[in-house]
Amino acid sequence: MAKKSWIARNERKKATVAKFSDIRHKLKAEKDYVGLSMLPRDASPTRLVNRCEYSGRRRAFLRRFRLSRISFRELASHGMLPGVTKSSW
């Protein structure tokens, strides 16, 4: 489980990105890079981290399910993910 502060920090970054998205889009269209550089660092969407919805882990993240590999395997084994079956051949 990730630290609560890391998860909270990522949530704050999401809010900042949403707040400045229109301004960033307008400045990019005008090619005003000085204005872009004056925005907060966390206003850039590349500062966001994909985190597991279940555990908060950021490594080994599966985008389709928004889960880490560990959480995915655990939930799939218990049949909690619809449409996911264990492979056998």
C-alpha cells in the first residue's frame, strides 16, 4: 500500500491540471511559451502518475483495469473482475 501522502499529492496534481487545462491549451495555441513557463509545474499533465485504484502502487500499472499487477492478480483470482478468466492450454 502506498503512503497516503503520495496518493494525496497525486490528487492535488490532478486538481491543478484540471484547473489550468484551458489556460494551457490557449497558451499553446498562441505559442506563448513564456506564459506557459510561468504556470505552476504541477499544471503539466505529464507530472501525473498512474496509480492503482486499489493499493496506490505506481509500478506495474495496467491501464485497462487501472490496477497494479498484484491487485489485478488478487482480484482476478477471486473472480471480482468481470470478463477475466485464467488462461489454460
